[in-house]
Amino acid sequence: MSGTILLQAGGSGLMGMLPMLLIIVVFYFFMIRPQMKKAKDLKKYVAELKKGDRVITTAGIHGKIVDMNETTFLIETEGGGKIRFDKSAISLDASKALNTNTQK
């Protein structure tokens, strides 16, 4: 009889942790994993950029890459001005949308 009581008590501890484990799993699949994928895609996109590519920065500045080095891009704007930006300032979604609209 006492063995049955111990078995039930141990089972209820696991059952009490089950909702917390489910919350962690849902949090991972709906928040952490997509964010990691987006960061990986951005890193790949920035690595593939080359001179002459049109980009949009996270600040909303449109321009064309005229020079690049390890960590920065030199972008020429429509007025002919040139601005140096860090590679992390490139907006993946906006730049892809810009390039697909100009190719059509």
C-alpha cells in the first residue's frame, strides 16, 4: 500500500513540471528558433553582397554599394553623397524587396 502512495507522489511532481516544460518548448519553437534563423539569413545575405548592389539600411537610407571592407560598406545615395555604414546596418527584408522590385 505504501508503495502505491510513493508512486503517485512521484508522478504528481512530474505532472506539475509538465506545463512548465511545454511552455519552454513552445517558447523555443515560436520565438527563439525563428530569431536564430533570421540572424543566420541576414549574415549570409550580407556576406553575399558585392559592389553595385542596391541596399536599404535599418535607418531607411537607400543606396548602392560603391566600396566595402571587412566590417563596413560605403554607400552612394541618389544625391551623389557617400556614407559609410557598418555591415550590421543593412536591412535584409527591405533590401530584398528593393532588389526584387527593380528586377521586374
